[in-house]
Amino acid sequence: MPAADAAGLGTTLRDASLVLGKDLRLEWRSRVLVSQVVPFAVLVLVLFAFALDPDRRVLDEATPGLFWLAVLFSTLLALQRAFGVEAADGVTDSLRLSGLDPAGIFLGKAAGIAVHLVALQVVLGVGVTIFYGSTPRGPLLLVCTCLAATAGLAAVGSLYGVLSAGMRVRDTLLPLLLLPVVAPVLIAATEAFAAAYDRTSGEGWRWFGLLAVFALLYLAIGIFAFETLLEES
Amino acid sequence: MAFLIAAQDDEWAYVAGAYGLVIAVLVAYAAWTIVRGRRIGRRLPPEERRWM
Amino acid sequence: MNAQPSGPAVARDTGTGAGLLRVHPDGTASRGSRVFGLVLAVALAAFLAFALVLSPADRGATASENEMGDLVRIMYVHVPVAIACYLAFLVTAVASAAYLWKRTEGWDLLAAASAEVGVVFTALTLATGSIWGHIAWGTWWEWDARLTSTLLLLVLYLGYLALRRAVLDPVVRAKRAAVVGLVAFVNVPIVHYSVDWWRSLHQTATISRFDPSIDGLKLFALLFGMVVVQALYVWLMIHRFRLQYAEAQLEAKGLDLALAERRAEAVADLPGPLAGAQKGSS
């Protein structure tokens, strides 16, 4: 039934864009990302410099790892914000009762988080260039890595964000659940970045492939599992 | 493999340590499980313990 | 009211059976599990005899390439325990998938029980691997693919157990835990491959792993260990599953009790005639 499938896909995408629009409007009005998460990420960059060395050479060498660690920590903050605000206002309940397609809600939430993460990475990219003096030599690989890693982080993040929503211990449980799962993203993105900053051989695209597989896998899991997670008892 | 030959004297210490650790942890875990089972079982009427 | 902890007035301290086969009246043991446990204890003693005394050390004419001496004995316990930990998490993943498909409570209980037993076996795998590594590699820890992904596996399932403790509603907990239990297992090969690639970039020679050519009594000790430890996993699971089941029963009872109390309170707050009607119907 290609017609029905096409209609279903259309509904899913429409619902996703509705949820995405709601999240972006929410951010636009509260400006939590701009006023809290981005400053936090920059602060992490500065703290890394304190911890390692003011010596540019050490920082320059460690740039890929530090960049992605800063992204991961900031992702946790962004997720706690994105799902905390909903649990507090009972928005999860209204989303469930709204009749929107669960897959659409998942894609919308993931897209919202992805937009946040891309904005964050742009700031961090400028940050490492200024503070650590690193200049990329493979811009295409750099951009592709960022996009694939963002998709993976957003997919896993939305899945685990809704999973730990509405719990009293959410703030401590979410990092414990999320960080081991995204460990491959940290490894792959760091190695691809190292290749893009021209410090290792041409292995960068293989790591990009791993990131793409990770993102697709978790997008698929999220699309199928979100319905189960949204329904309460 | 020089370090292996040098270490031969306390090889048995490592072997005993490994076996001792595994046995101790498994015995402790089994005992803990059984004690927990008895504590919970005491609060449950016998007709609801389906394995009895 | 049956909320008294002491239960019915039968002779409680005798239990059923006699001698070694006597089962504690409140415990998770049954006659079958007790017989199984006794057989297992004998097998364990035999395994220890084979592994520590009867099998020869790895040296002499037929020694394997990296001649491990008595250290080879650590393998007889390390490898079976490692297999048991993967078996336990496989059971958790399969039970989680079955729960998502069938939505019956039993699968959730099985997944929970197996995850906890699996965490114990994973910790033992890491500990014995580390002890072996300290003498064979000279360090307690090596960032090798298998060790690193096993460590991440331990953290993943600690998160799974933490999640189970954090959610109060049984059905919501079962659903969320099933998704996590499945995702954690799917994640294992990805972690393994990424760590594998990561390491191969940083070092040229791979460290020699547990790959001696073992034969005869040594091979027998290893295979015997595998059988005994998997049987031990099954025995632990029998008790752990019954404990999980009893906990679920108790939880359901507590929930019923709390609901009844809440309803009684609500009824007490209601105005006269309606309260009377409610009391009459319940």
C-alpha cells in the first residue's frame, strides 16, 4: 500500500515539524540555550585549558577530544532542559493525548535537540579556534562528522530523555544511562576530527561511516520504541 | 617473556587470588539472594509462592 | 485482614523434606532446586580439583607458545565466567524483546533477575581478567577492545538496574526497562568495533590474548568449567527469579492495599448518603 505509506509518512513529518516548531518557539521565548548552555560549554573549554596547560601545543593536540567532551556535557544540560520543562508542565501527557504520531513526536524532539547541538558546535568550533589555536584542514569531513554525530546524539538523547522523564532521580540517572551508550560517538567523532585536523592518516571517513550507522540505528530504535515509552501504564 | 619467569614465584598467589575472589563473591551473592528471598517470602502467604 | 507478617499457623520451622534436602519454609528454594544445588556443589568441587590440582601447568614439552605456567589456571575460571556474563545479558535482551512483544509480567521479571546476576558475573570477569593481565602484561588495566567493552557493558547494566529502582509504577518500569535492556545489548557490538578500531590506530602490535594451544586435561578443565559455571548461572537464576516474582507479588499487594486505603479515605471524605452507598457496594 504505497499510498497509505506515503500518507503515513506525510503525517509523521507534519507532526514532527509541529513538535519541532513548538520546541524552537519555547527556546526562542526562554533563551535557555543562549543564556545558559552555550556559556557553560565555553566555560568547559576554559576549564580544560586550566586543567591541561596554557601551552598551545598540548591543547591543539587534544582539541578533537576536548571539543566532543564539551559537546557531550552540554548535551546533557540541553536534554535535561528539553525534557524537564515538559515533565514539569505535564506536556508529555498532552503530547500523548494530542493524537500526534509517536514517531513524529520522536523525530520532532530529536530535530529540536539537533538544532540546539548544531548551534552549540558552531560556538565551540569558534572557541577552539580562538582559545586553542586549532585550524581544520578538512572542512568537508569536519562538517559531515558534526552532522552525523549530532544526529546520533539527538536520537539517543531523545530516547533516553523521554525514558527518564518524570522521575525524581532524573538528573543523576540520565548521565549514567546516556554516557555509556554514546561512548562510540565520542570515540568516532574524536577520531574523525583528528583526521580533519590532519593529525592522522585518511581514516576519517571510516569513522564518519560508523557515526552514520549509529545515527540511523538509533533513529530507527526511537521511531519504533517511542510509542511504548510515551504510554503510561 | 622475562617477566613471566621472574614472576613464577608468586604465580600461585595470583591464581589463588583469582579463584578465591570468584568463589567468595559468588558465595556471598548466593547467600544474599537466599536471605533476601526468605525475608520477602516471610511477608508473602504460602499460596502465592508458586514454586512451593 | 491478611496483612499480618506471621501468616497461617502451620508448623513453620520444619519445612519440607529431610536431611540435606530440607527446604526453608519461607525461602526461594524448592526440592528440585535443592537437588540441583547439591549436584552443583559436588561438580564445583570436582572442577576445582581438575583446575587447580589435576591438570598440569602450562610448561614443558607441549607448552603453548607463550608458556603461562600455573597462570593458565586463571583461564579456566575467567573464560567460563565471561561466557556466563554474556549469556546473562543475552537472556535479559531476549526477555526484554519478549516483554515488548507479549507484554506479560514474567518476561520483565526474567530480564530483571538475569541483569543482576549478569552484573555480578561481569564484575568477576573484569576482576579475573585484570589479575591475569597484571602478571601477563605487567599492568592491571589495558585499553584493549574486549576489556573496555566489558567495562562499558558493566556500566550500561548498572544503569539498567538503577533505572529499575527509580521508577515506581510496575508497568511503566517494565516498559522503560525493556527498551533499555534491548538498547544496551544492541550497543555492545558497536562499542566493541569502535574500541577495536580506536586501539588499532594507536598501537602497531596487538597484545597476545588468551590463545594458548591447550589440550588434554587442560582443555577438559576449561570445558568442565564452562559447563559448571553455566549451571551455576542457572541455579542462581532460579533463586533470583523467584525472589523477583515474590517482590512483584508483594509490590502488587502493597499497591492494592494503598489503593484501598486511598479509597477508604475518599469515601470517608464524601458526604453522608453517597459514602453509605459506596461502602455498601465495596
